[in-house]
Amino acid sequence: MPEGHTIHRAARQQNRALKGRTISVSSPQGRFAADAARIDGAVLERVEPYGKHLFYHWETGEIGHVHLGLFGRFRTSYSVLGDPTAPTGAVRMRLSTATGADRVDRAEVTIDLSGPTVCSLDPPDARAQILRRLGPDPLARKADPTPMFDRIRRSRRPIADLLLDQAVVAGIGNVYRAEILFVVGIHPLRPGDELDDAELHAIWATTCGMLAQGLRDGRIVTVDRNDLGLAPGARRPRGEATYVYKRRACLRCGDTIRTVEAGGRPCYYCPTDQEA
DNA sequence: GCGGAATGTAGAT
DNA sequence: TCTACCTTCCGCT
């Protein structure tokens, strides 16, 4: 399930598989069919991630825009003899290196997109319009947190609400916001304008670290090894590991986890480690 | 088989 | 502020 790290990971993988190649574009499910036909057989110049958004730069100059939303996902499959495997479920957009050419000199890659909130083919300026309403992306090179700090300092809204607002900072979702606030020891309902500079810098540093870790791991693991109580050399358990998100008891102190509504969604927190 | 929940957003009100 | 919607998966009957 997608927060910013998932998107950046997808972009990396898709650039490895598709960048600079001629791509068959289709929409087995049909809802992207008209747009797919316009770029079918075009060269995909690159896939660009920003926050939770993906931009597909096509040689035609048009920009594919994908946002996974809550349910969207990519599936990758490989085929040796040209024909991609049959799509599983409702596939909105299929990108494949299998172009029907006679000679196949390596395995073909097919990437299927299902369940996205957004999947569109837009004029070139659409990308800039979207970027204009997004805050800094902690996974972007040379990201500058200043605009995020300014917005938080000027706002009475709870910090948990602000961290979920993509115009403040792009790429954080409901898991990371809870985990970030836990790690920096800030109560989710603290108003933005009450945070001091040290707290803002701690939030940014923690956010960058967590998302980068998630990008490397391909899953959300926010818990420090030392807090897991593992024997030396023991491997981390599978699955995602959080301090407070969806937990009953705080992983650090054992206190009962509470939730509070912020940004229209439940924010998990530890009443002991994150005093009001 | 059905219903609910899930790491999200956009558009209506 | 609310509601609709994208799909999958899991637990319940």
C-alpha cells in the first residue's frame, strides 16, 4: 500500500525496465483505452516520482499521470516469447516492452496498473500544475524543507493534520505520520504554530530517514532494531513494523495506544511517549 | 457469498 | 465537511 516510498520504488523499477524503450500501452479493463491508443508504440523517456504521484514522460510530449490512491497497485510480470501473460483482475493500464516485433532478444517486461485514483494522459503543462500544489518531497534530491516549515509555523492546525496535507509535505501517509510523531515525541494534536525550530528540524530529519528506509526495504519498518528485542544477529520478522500504527500497545513502553481524528483519519499515538 | 477495512484524493455541498 | 470511488483481502456467515 502506497506512501511516498512505494511510489519512488515503483519509479526506479519502471525506469530500469522501461526507460528509453518502445512501449506497448493498453487498457485491458477499458477505462484508459482512448488515452492508451494515443501513446501505444511510443518511447517512454522516463518515469518521474514526486510525493505520491508518478509522471510518465512520453516522446510525444504528453505526460502520463498516475496516483495509486488507497487501492492502486502495480504488478510486474515477465515473458520470454513475446506474449505477455493475461492480466489479473481489472488492469487499467498495461505497459509492456513486448511490441510484437519478430525478434525477441531478451525477456519482455509487462507492468500492470490496477485500482488507481488517477490514471490520465495530460498535456505537458499538467505536471507543473500538480507540482505547484505539492510541498517538498523528502525523497527528492536537494529537497528544501523551508516551505514546509513556513506553512507549519503559520498554522493553528494540528501537526498530525499538517503532515498528511500534501501541500505541506508530499509523500507522507497515515502510517508514516503516526510513526514520525512518535519518534520525535510530539502529540498529534499540537498546533503547528507551537512547534519550535528544533522540533521542525527533527520532524524533517525523521521523515527523510523513514521514507529512505522504506524505499530501500520496500516496506514500512520504522522501528529501530534495538527496540525490537532481537537477539544479536537475529533476522527481523517479516511484515511491517511500527511503534504505534495499528498497535494495541506501544512497542517502546507498553502503554495502551490511542487514536485521535486528524486530517479526517485516525492518528495512532502513545499517550506516555507523546505527551500533550 | 457478503461486508468491512485499507498506508488516498477529488469534487460536491 | 461529506461522500464517492478505485480494488483487494480477510473474516464472517
